Amino acid sequence: MKSNLKIRNVCCIGAGYVGGPTMAVFADKCPNIKFVVVDKNKDRINGWNSENAKSLPVFEPGLEKIIRKTRGENLFFTSDLQQSISNADMVFISVNTPTKEKGLGAGQASDIKWVEVSAREIAKNAKGFTIVVEKSTMPVRTAETIKDILSAAEINSYKTKSFSVLSNPEFLAEGTAINDLENPDRVLIGGDDKDSIDLLSSLYANWVNPEKIIKTNLWSSELSKLAANAFLAQRISSINSIGALCELTGANISEVAHAIGADTRIGNKFLNAGPGFGGSCFRKDLLNLAYLSRHFGLPEVANYWESVIDLNNWQRDRISKVVVEKLFGTVSGKVISIFGFSFKANTNDTRDSPSIKVVQDLLEEGALLYIHDPKVTASQIEEVLKIKQNCFTDKDFIQKTENAYWQYSKSVRESLINSDAAIFLTDWEDYKNIDWNSLSKLMRVPAWIFDCRAILSRESIVEAKLNYWRLGDGSNI
Ligand code: UDX
Ligand code: ADP
């Protein structure tokens, strides 16, 4: 039956950062297959269906163009879960799997509540033979849970329903999602049913070289995704640890990274020192890996991966300390501009962004913050910080207040007015060519520029008579 099956209707549960862009690229590359993306969040679905590009729930370069081309043709967004599952030959599970906040494994294990809910919906609504694909990053052996739920439905339906479960983790990085999907380094498919693996593989074969499609057992596929993210995160903690040493020894992290990366065994990518990694994946996956290792009786392995997070936390914490120290030991009542609130450039995602911790620390110290980001909105920042913005531009206010405040700023220029310091935390292109010669005059001297991404021109800042500190740069000493 399966070898004759053709995939005509695909459903994806979860219209988030993974589900939306992934299905858009699938729809573009497989015009003869219908893709329906479902989400219980109606606002999200309305956003995906909106004609206004700004209302798309996810900002990704190139995404809007693909949505315009495929939406209404073979790509649909809906909140009708039951119908979408019933019609589907293949269902992707792309729901969120956040770190558990309470109960067993709180703060460490991933919460697969939504995966379980999705599996139950599939069990109830699927018809005939359905291939179920894990797309979200899952703890190893989650497929076991999905299989258990689906097998019970198989038996209950007197085998009128049957299922095959595959793992097909997503390796896209935000900001480059479309390119990562269109030109993947590899596609990974894990499972124990060859026909189902081949069917999923045939979808990818529309645009991916078959040599890049890696087929493994289910558990290798699930674990590979966690391990890949853990290795990437570890690289960032490694380079950040060396960056801190550079600052004290006169070495320069850009030069050291170049020298290390020239070794082809190490490679030159993912070696940029910065304020620490953020995003929805690295911390969550490292915590999950550590939790699993401990669960399986490997505390040393757990400690090893946890140390990658410890280093990352330390890196975030030390930024505000450097700023306070340079500003004569106090930032209370001083105006500081924060440039960049997303966790990296080219995304409006703020999940686990290093900027959050830096902002919280400086607010705690009593600073008045301007926050600027080309894509993150004021209401997003209010939601993350759980503090409403205030207007503090009037000078009397600054002198009178003893509280900490922040204000959203629409431009780099506006942010710099009366600022004592500017901290660059996200590597947005917009920040790379600031005209320091003219804008420096807006700042209150002696003013400091803190470059935590090594994206600014030291010469033009120093020429503009501003003090400059660059993360990982020993010439600060
Ligand atoms: C990551 C993985 O790259 C991707 O394969 C996986 O599917 C999801 O998790 P993402 O979190 O979107 O993707 O972004 P990524 O580019 O990996 O960056 C993560 C964090 O590391 C960001 O905060 C980024 O600024 C930081 N980073 C990255 C550095 O500090 N230095 C680097 O050299 C690279
Ligand atoms: P990711 O980065 O993994 O894509 P997101 O949080 O951006 O995570 O998206 C996950 C989406 O999955 C959310 O929009 C959420 O509403 C949706 N979701 C979670 N559980 C269900 C469910 N049971 N049915 C439908 N949609 C769901």
C-alpha cells in the first residue's frame, strides 16, 4: 500500500518560525502538492493570511516573496485542525517545545505537551495511512510517545487507520531560513519504515541533491539535531571564553578566530565573539541534552554540556559590568542607548536574546535606556521586559527621577541625543555605517561606545572623539 502511495496533501501543525517558512519553501518547490499549515493561534493564522507584508508573523528575508507566490495556490493557512489532518497523507509536527517551567525536569527538560496534543489530534482525525513527521526539535525518544498514541488509535480503529513516524529535524537558522531551506547542507530523515522515508525523501528530491539526504534510524536523527545545536553553541562559548582572555592579554579575538579557523579541521564559520548566544534553540537544547544525560546516568556528560550554558550566562552578565565600570562606576540617571534587541540580525525574534539580560541589569543599576531595533517593535519589548516604556527625554525628568526607565527609539540619531553611552548588541547591517563624525555631537561627553559584535569602525569613532570599547579586543587595555 505504502509503496503505491503518492503524497498529495500535506498538513503542518504549528505556523511558527519553523512551520511557516518550511512549508512555504516546500509549497514553492512541490507545486503539485497541497500544503496546509494549521495553528490554534487564530491571530497567527490571520497574520499569515494578511495582504499586508508587515503583518506576517515571521520576518525572514525572501519569505514574503514566496508567500505571495504560493499562498492560495498550493499553500494555505487555517485554524481548522480536524479537517486539515483528515485530508492529509503526511502530517508535520512543528509545534513549540519550550523548556519545562514546572514539575519533573523543570528548567531543564523540554515540554512536549504540545507534541502529545498534536499526536492525539492526529490519532483522532487521520484517515487511512498517514506519515507523521517530527519537525520540531524533540527530546530523544519522543517518537516513542507519538508511536504509542498512534498505535492505540490503530488498534481502536480496527486497523482502518495506520501510521508511520519519521524524524526530520529542521536545521534552518533564523534570518537565513529561506536560503537554508533552499540550499541545505543536508536533510536528515530518521525512521524504521523504508517506504515512508523514501516518500518524504522524494519531496525533498524536487530541489535537494539526493546525496545530501541522510537516512538514519529514528533515535540517531532525534539525537543528531540536539547534538548539532550543542556543538554550535559550544563553539560560541569557546570563542567567547578566548575573547575574554584577549581583552586582558592584548590579543585580538578577530585575529585569533581567523588564525584558528584557517585550520580546515576547525573551519572558519561560527567563530564570531559576541554577547553570548540567544534564540529559541541553543539554551533549550543544551538543557535538554544535559537532562537526558543525567536521566541516563551520565552526570559527567551533563556537566560538560551545562558548562557551555554557564559560560554563556557569564558572558551576558559581564557586559553590563564593563559598562558600569567605564562610566565611573555608576549609570544611575545616565542615558544609555541599546542598539539591537533581537537575538541576532535579520530577525524580529527576541527569544533568549542577550540584550534582555543587559537591559535588565542596566535598568537595575538605574540607567535610562533608549532601545532601538530595526525590526523588533516597542510592544514586543514591553512584553519581554514586562515594563511599559516611559518618556524621559525632558531633562528635568532625568534629574528628578530615581527610577529606571526605558524608551523605544525610532532611529539611531534619536537614540544618541544626550546619551552617555551606546551599546551595540545585535549585528544589524544598519549599524555598520553610522556617521560618527556628525552624530557624536549629539552625545553627552565623555561618551562611550561599546561594540559587542565587532561591527563598528574603531577609527571613525575615535576620530569623533568618543571612547571605544570592543568585545574581545586587547587594544582596550
Ligand atoms: C540555530 C542553528 O544554527 C540552526 O541550525 C537550528 O536549526 C536552530 O538553532 P538560530 O538560533 O536561528 O539557529 O541562529 P544562529 O545563527 O545559530 O545563532 C544563534 C546565536 O548564536 C545568536 O544569538 C547569534 O548571534 C550567536 N552567534 C552565532 C554568535 O554569537 N557567534 C557566531 O559566530 C554565530
Ligand atoms: P518554532 O520556533 O518551533 O516554530 P513557535 O512558537 O514559533 O515555535 O511556533 C509554534 C506554533 O505551534 C505556535 O504558533 C503555536 O500556537 C502552535 N501550536 C502549538 N500547539 C499546537 C496545537 N496543539 N495545535 C495547533 N497549533 C499549535
